[in-house]
Amino acid sequence: MSVRSIPFLSASAIAALTLATAATPQARQTVTPPKARYAMDVGTMSGMAGMAGGGMGSALSMMMGGGGKEAHELRLRLGSTLTPTGGPNADHFVPASLRMGKSLPLVTPTPGPARAEPGEMPKDFQRPKGRLLLFWGCGERAGPGQPVVIDFAKVAAGQMPPNLFSTNIPADRGPMPSNSRTYGDWPNSRSNKAPGNGSLVGQHRIAGTYSPEISFALQQDWMAGLNARNAAMPSGAVNLSWNAVPTATGYYAWAFGANGDPNGQRTDMIWWSSSMTREFGGGLWDWLPPEVVARLVTQKVVMPPQQTSCTIPSAVRQASPQFMMGNLTAYGPEANFVYPPRPANPREPWNQEWTARVRYRSTTGVMIGGPDMGAAMRGEDEREEPKPKKCKGVGGMLGGMLSGRGC
């Protein structure tokens, strides 16, 4: 008999139900956490798309040539409380419609140098010189109290500037090596082929030596791509607009820029967020479940799914007169599965074998006030620019741009 998957609730909903059950005197159901947790992060990218790295994102980790061109990202992670039988091996058997072969191997990473956790500066971070100017909100004029200025000369070496990233929207990263006895992921050194235009819809199965067999069917395919445009306004503000994505639950945008002194040294970094409150980073750079997005829409942190434009204030462009790197995210649906299903009798223990979560989003990158990157990528601009250096997360990006090393 094959293992059957049961569509169920999100992790936060399960936790809420568990607490509610515990608070009811008549219901004393014992809940055993799953032996294995599986996570699929499914993304559609367009423009100068930003692929999240280390939870905070890397704005130039992938450059796509314009014209509505799209690419897909897929990240698979399996975490287990079990010790493997023999070597740690696992595979994700995908539907033939995905056109990525029979299966994708989930490889257990070998121990290596410790990586900076989200919110930490990389160990090789060089303290930048200059300031960080923070703006937020949609509108032709910046709101009261803006910009907030952070002087990097006053920040202790190796520390993230205080009150920079939000603590109200923590990133839920799911299974990781740090919270799993045995762990495997994809892409990896054995297999890292980028997903093409195949379909995710169909049956998915995960089998290995350190977890129960996991099986579920997906009905949701990749989200539609975003096509963002920006246009200067007479006031100096910039109107950012985009197409509506049918399955979007909300939108969030940000932009980075830099400005230098007369000697050509970059001294100021400018960071704008579309949130109507001062919210930067945190879980906003990651996948977010629909119930969290709905709360953030109510709090005016995330733009509602009906909104398709946002004005970047004129003060932002005045502070960064050259060009800015911009990013727009459409948060999407989420599919959750758990096996076995919760017993109807609250006195019967619920011993979970496994859970699986599939998160969706669509992102696009745009140059605000800069050259036509689509034309440059198509070879219509013959000038050769130096290749940007890789930066590790936002800490590396800030250090690279403010120190003049590039990013």
C-alpha cells in the first residue's frame, strides 16, 4: 500500500490548534512532532531577479536579459530526526512533466567553514565608510522623520547597524542542518541544473535512508512572472508599476542606491522600502505564508494584491541621483501536507510521521533611473563594464557598495 498524502494546515495553524486543544479541559490530545520535515521553495524570476541568499537576498545574484524573460528557481530541503540507515541518501522523485529527469538527489552537505547566519555580518566584512539613509512608504513625498541616518563610523566592527532589519517578521526557514539530525538539499554539487519550463503539477515522492517515505500531489504550478516598469514624474518622484499576478497574496518592493562626494568616493547608501511603516528585511526577503501576508497587508507593511503601482518619493531619488537597483516580490500561495491526518478523537494521540510545505513567490528586478539593461544584455550596448564581485547577503552588499569595492 502506498503512502498517501493529506492536504492540511500550515505550521503556524497547526501550532495554534495545538495550543487551543491544550487550553480545552475536555481535549487532551498528545501531539508528537514529525520525524521528517520537507520544504519546497518555488520561485519565478524576471528582470534583474533577486534570488534570496542567507535569508536576506542577493540583489545581483542573477541577471536576466529584459523583454519579459523568465527563469525558475527551485530549492528542496529535507530535515529528519532520524539517523540514516547506512549512508545519508535521499531523492525527490518528480513528475515527468517537470522535465528534469526521474529524480533530484538530496545531498547531505559536508562540514565546512561556518557561514554567517541571517542578520550577522560575514566574517570577512570590512567596515564601510559613510552613512546609510533609510526611506520608506509609497508617495511623491517622504513621510515625517525621513530619512533615518545610520553613520557606519559609529557602528561597532562586525555588528549589524542597530534597528536595521525587522524583528516583527522573522524568516521561517524550515529544515536546516542546524535543526536536523540528518539533512539533505538540492541544488547541490552533484546536481544543480536550473529548472526550465516544465510543470510542477503532479505527484511528488521523497524517499531515502533517513526519513519515512513522503508523497503528495501538487495542483499549483509556477507563479506568473512580474514585469515592472518605472517612470520619472515631474516632482522628481518615480512611479513603479507592474502587472497583476493572479495568485499573488501581496507585494513588497525595495530599492538600493549610492551617492558619492565630489572626489568620487561613495559615502552614502540609500535604501527605500515600500512598507508604509519602517520595516526592512527580515522575513520580507523570504517566502511568506498567506496568513502572515494578510496580516502585513492590514498593517500596511505589504501592499495588497489589488495594488499594481507604488511611487518612490522624490527625496529618495534626490539622495541617489544616478540609478538604483530595485526589486519587487509577489508573495504567493502555500501548500501544506501532513501524514497521518489528525485523529478526530482528541484523546487519540497524533503521532506525525512527516510534514511537507511548498511555498511560492514571483520576483523581478529593475534598474531605476539607469540604462536600458535589457538592451545591454542583448548586446546593443557595446561598452564593457567590470563584472561585479559577489557579495554575501545584505551585509556584504552594504560593505561592497559603501566601501567602493563593488557588488
